[in-house]
Amino acid sequence: MDGRQFLESGYNQSMKFLHATLPTLAENLALDEALLESADAGLAAEEVLRMWAAESLFVVVGRSSRVDGEVQRDTARRWNVPIFRRVSGGTSIVAGPGCLFYSVLLDLEQRPHLRMLDEAHRFVMTNLMRGIAPLRPDVRFEGTCDLVIPSSTKAAQLRKFSGNALRVGRRWMLYHGTLLIDMHLPWISQLLKHPPREPGYRGGREHSEFLANLNVDPVALMVSLQRAWNAAGAPEKLPMEIVAKLVQERYALDTWNFQR
């Protein structure tokens, strides 16, 4: 799918916009889960688009990932790079300065069709592409939930700049992912092993030949994504008590982060 075809179709349902990078990495990861937990508990009733920025180098493994199977753990230890485990699926990612994160909290009672995961991937990728296409009209959706652009050296090759994952709650869904803007990409090859599974279009390429930066203005991108999702106005209250509980019980603990 090409990004151009999504420029005219609109996302009409309004949602709140949260531009919030919390003080610690553990808190930032916990906030995504806390938004889902709060909504599922009936403590919030509004859909949310959240954006936050990586301010230091770190690794995040998927909920079922085996750390030693996906991460160059010796390098992470030598570089003092922390490793965290997220609540959603997918494989490991490296984030650092130049990487943006987005999260979308979606109401499944209003959108029951999103319980079909193919529909959820298509819905979120379509809206992300509408936000990115004004800045990069060559954006495409490939694989299960990857966003890609053509290689600058080999036009026939596609390079990934966004990986995404989701978690389904009882009544709400958390869908989140990364957007490589101008990150130092060699970090990824140095900190991650070749993934245990890959989409067909990757063709066995190493990280250095498969990944790319968008090279767009991050502020302009956030504004365009807000417009695509019709997101405005901050949520009335953040679930910081739930964040603190999740950090204490999960994200700050080796028993959670290194359980596999």
C-alpha cells in the first residue's frame, strides 16, 4: 500500500493528544500500559494519541522475547544500556535520540471490528500513513505492521522505519510503536542479533541494510499525526498511581525484564 492513497480519507472520531516524556525510561514504558489498564478499569473513557521521545539509548524486548536470543547482551552490559520488557508482543527494538514513540489507545466497544487483528493493523497503519505521507509520500505498509520507504541506493528495496505492536484488553486496545527519524542506526546492529522471525520482504538483510531513518522534522511529523488522528486537548488526568505501581512491580525488576 502506498501512502498517497490515504491523504484524502479522514479519521473523524476525535481523541485526546498527550505529548509526554516522563523522567525515567521505566515510567515511559509503564505509562502506555497504565493508560490501557486505566481505561479497562473504567477510569478513563477517551481515546488517546501519545507521542514521546527517546532521550537515551536503551533496548526493549517483546513480551515473549528471549533476551539472549535477540539482544547482544554483552554489548549492552559493556555500554551500560538498560534492557526492558514491554507488555505487547513482537521482537526486540533499540531506541535512542532521534527515535520517536507513538501510542494509540482505542475503544473496542466503539470499534469491535478491531478485535480482528488484521483489521487493527490495517486501521492503525492507514492512519499513521496519512500522517506521514505529507512529509514522505513514498511511505508504504508492508508485512504484518511495518512502515517502510524505498531505499535511497536501491529503489527496488524497501527499508523499515517503524515497527509496531499491540495489546488487547477487555474493552480497550493499546497499539504502539517506533518512528526512526534521525537515530544513529549502527547502534541497532551492535545491540541486536538477527531477529528470530522476519517478514518476507526483508529477504534476510542485516539491520544495516534493512532499516532507515525518515529524515523529517519531528515537530512537523507530530503535528501531521495529530491532524491525521484528529487528536487535540490533553487528557484530564494521567494514571500516575498505576504508573508507579507498574514500575515497582514490573519495569524496574530484573525478574520481569529478564524473565526469558
